[in-house]
Amino acid sequence: MIGFFIGFWLFLFFFYVEPFDMYQLPKEERILATFGYSIVGILTYFTTIPIQKLLYKFSGKWTILQEGLFILSMLLISGVIGYIFFKFILLENDPYAHDFWFFFTQRVIPTVFLILPVMIFLRWVFGDKTMVETISVAPKEKTIVIKGENKAEVLHLTASELVFIESANNYVKVHYLLQGELKNELFRNKISVLQEEFPFLLKTHRSFLINPTHFLEWKRESSQTILLLKPNVTEIPVSKTYKKALVEKFINPAE
């Protein structure tokens, strides 16, 4: 959108202001120059999009230095594309045409700095809008709380950090991610109670509940079916009672 706005602004600028003695050109050449330089502006901005992404990826933020490097790249790219249009299309390789340095310093630099306020304003408006949309689409993940019968047994984590729960006699062992590393804690509780509290968990066996987001693949050993979970390729047994429902969930999710 910003690229097209820049192209439209350049069209109005060249059409009504006729800078750089454009009024001396024949009508056909003035029209060609007006449309041509507008397209040059659009192509220039589109070409700089990968450069912007690369600069942002390099530091993880956008600073005055990145903005300066972006403007410098825009100057150079617009100079090259603009001169190709000027030399080989507008003037059809006229041997008396201005050289690149004159064209760059006397035509490109003034034009780029003239559109800079418009471009910066548009980038600020669209950048702010994009940030608002991103926040609205990706809200902060809700924290869940796992408790045991003892009041001191409390674990706060997000739903995606919970990997699986297994029954251990009168206890349950909760397996979860902490900074990407698989950990576990024992709680005095029943697996049936936790299944009711967290309905997003799936039962694979009378002693196991899994978080479906961590499903990796199926594995079969002799007559037993095993389900593998990320991130540590953990093997979870699957009983015949729950196998059909799990197959429909992971193999045929649309059915």
C-alpha cells in the first residue's frame, strides 16, 4: 500500500509541477515520464521490502540507524532504476543524455527527499495499524494452575507448556516445559480430576493424559500402539479403548 501511495504521489507531482524542465518535453514524452517515474517509485519501494526485513531481522528492532540504511538503499535503487528508465526508455539511449552522477544528484536525491515526509508518515500509520492488528490476533496465552491436595502443591504454566500427565499410584506426575526443557513435578491428586479441570487434554490410557499440541507421530511395537510427543520424543502408551478417538483426532482431523 505504501509503495502504491508513493507512486500516486509521484504521478501528481510530475503531472502538475512538471519539475526538472519537463514542460519543455513534447506532450507524449511528458506523459511517458509521468507514468514512468511513478512506476519507478513503486518498483523502488517494493525492491526495498526484503532489505527492510533483513535489517529488522538482524537486530530484532527498528532504529534510526536501520531507517538511515533503508533510506540509503532506497536512494541507490531508485537511482539505478530511474536512470535505466531515463536513459534507455525515455530518451532511447540518447548519447547526449545526462550521465548517471548528474541524474542521481540533480534528479533522484531531490525527489527522494521530497517524498520522505509522505513516506515516513505512511510507514508510521500503516506500522501502527499492523501492530494493533497483530496484538488483536495473537492475545496473550492464558495461564492454567495445577494443584495438589497439599496447599503448597501449585504449578502455574500456560496450556502450551503442559506436555502430558501420568498417574503414579496416589499421585500424578505433571510433565511440562520450562524454557524449552522438559521437567516434571509430583502432585497428590487423581488423573480423573485433572481431566475434568483441563478438558483440552486427551486420554490415551487409563494412566495418561496428553496435550494434543505436542503430538509428533504414531509408533507401533509388536501388538502395542505408541504415541510420540514432542519435544523429547516421549513414548506414550495407547490403549484399545481410546485408540479410535485418537486416530480420528490426529489422522482424520476434518472428519
